[in-house]
Amino acid sequence: MQVKLLDLQPQYVPLRDEIRQAIDEVCDAQSLVLGPHVEKFERALAGYCETKHAIGVSSGTDALLCALMAIDIKPGDEVICPSFTFFATAGSIARLGAVPVFVDIDPRTFNIEPNLIVRKITKKTKAIMPVHLFGQCANMAAINEIACRHGLLNIEDAAQAIGATHHRKPACAHGFAGCLSFYPTKNLGAFGDAGAICCNDDSLAEKIRKLRVHGSGHTYYHDHIGGMFRLAAIQAAVLSVKLKYLNNWHELRRRNAGIYDTILAESNAITPFIEPGNASIYNQYVVRVTGRDAVKQKLQDAGIGSGVYYPLGLHLQKCFSHLGYRSGDLPETEKACAEVLALPIYPELSVEQVAHVATTLREIVG
Ligand SMILES: *Cc1c(COP(=O)(O)O)cnc(C)c1O
């Protein structure tokens, strides 16, 4: 039995007519960038994320960059973030001339460890950017408390966590702003690049709306130096269709995770830990195994795809070598990089496929 790590076809096929009709509407209207289709999606998204505002942008990366621009992150400022994350988290900070200050993770959840944040706060610290990795929220209760006590702003990197909840409140509704990605591999995927920023603050939302069109409120008059971060109408139309099915897809991912949890319970693969008070959307189902690369190869030989998110912490990336981190500085991040393995978890997998992956892995790792 062949099982891919991710297959987008089985999600598209049953929605084909509905999605093509939505795309057709955009074609007929020829309102192609921002406009009514984007506004309609933004309203639905704000409702889904339980925030007052949702602003569609060109990608998750641009959402992070634009949110940091909106809170005036400047050269020399420090922004605290995890090292165990996708590059965009720290890349967006560095692109503004600010310094990403890397903090180690809680080894059980893979998310930033709140207790380690406090030690990294200096006079230059302006913000914290927690990441809700693999679909589980970071400990926002603790992080908000720290941010509040030290006068810092929180920008959630919720690229992998749309609809994940922490004490019943969804990702993006905890921080000053929350950033989403609709890259096709995320739980809500567009037909190309797309993203959004959600927030409750009216003036922040107004500024973000300007920043996504080169800082202009009125065409050709510029209040800020922004970027071109506009969301395409075709993407918004596709996303509006898919948003209706998202909770159902989350449930199917949770069902798949439950099968893995059960079959792998007594094995040498360490299954994901979901913190009490959190509901994960399982953008990835990530186990820890020793001899990870060999295990991955054996799965591949058995026709099963798997992935490594992430093989190297951002603190040890070549492009950040000037920041002076050494190997050993973030031990839990480095250990996770050596052990993590993501298994197929997409909603359309059959129960038999998931069980097959789990039993195959169990045979490999013992
Ligand atoms: C996917 C992702 C992003 C970036 O999103 P893009 O839409 O690919 O630019 C940012 N942060 C994290 C944690 C992600 O997983």
C-alpha cells in the first residue's frame, strides 16, 4: 500500500464543481485583486478566528512581515521567537533589520518555552512572536502574561494553526495580531500563495490595510512605507469555498491522529503531546524516533512518505551565523531536529491507510 505524506487531489475532486464555479465568478467579474471576493472572505475569516478584523494578504510570510511593520519594528529592535520553526518566522524579523532572539522549546509540545522567554528580554525587546507549531497553540496564557508584564506586543505565527484553540479561544485571537498562511500544505490551502492577518485593534487593522498597498489610504498618497501584499480575488474565492469544510477536515485529521496515538502507544516512537486546554488541528503529526533518517528511509522503502520539520534550527542557519549562536545553545531544539518525523495525516486518508502507516512504523522502531 502506497501512502503519500500529502495528497491534495482527494480534497479537490469532490469540490471541483463548487470551486470552479467560484473561480468563474471572479473571471466574469474581472475584479481580480482585493475587491468584493476578498472582502467576503475576510468577513468569514474574522468570524472563524473570532477576531474583529481579518486582512487578506499575499502569503503567510507577508502576513508576518506586514504585522511587524504595523507595530513599527525597526532596525536594532529585538523580537523573541523560537528557533524550531519555519524560516519565515525569523526571516520576517531580520528583513526589517531587527534581531531575532531565539528561545528553546518545551520538548513535549515543540512550542516556545515561556519560562525561557523572560531571560532573553532586554531594553531592546519590542515583541514576542510565538509559533503554534504543527497545529497546536503555544502557551499563550503564559506568554500574554509575560508580554503584559514587560510591555511587549505579541504577534502570533499561526500559519500552521488556523482553528486550533487554547482554552477554547482560537489561534490569532490571543495576541495583538495573528498571522495565517494559506499555502496549499496548510489545513486551509489556497490555489497558490495567500495569507491573512487577524486582529481586534481598529487602528492596527487600518494601518495593516494601508501597509498592504504601499502604505496608501488614498491611491497615490502614502502615509507609510509599506509593501505590495495584496490578496488575489481568485485565491479568496477558493478559500471562501474551502472554509466551510475546514472544521470537518480538522475532525478527520484528529481521527487519524487518534489512530496513530493508539497503535503507537506502546512503541518506541514518541507520539505528540497535546497540552490540556489545547485542541490541535494537526497540520502535522510529528513523532520522535531514534535513528530518524534510517527510519524515514525504511518507511520510504515500504512506500510510505514522511517529512522532517525541521532538520536544522534557525539559530544554526548560515544566514544567521553573525548572531553568534553555537551548537548546544538550544539543546531541546537541536534534539528535536535530530528526532522528528512527520507522518501522513491529511483528512482524506482512509482508516486502513493510517493503520497501515502506524503498524509499519511500529515494526520498524519496535
Ligand atoms: C507556512 C509557514 C509560514 C509562511 O507561510 P507562506 O504562506 O508559505 O509564506 C510562516 N510560518 C510558519 C510556521 C509556517 O509554517
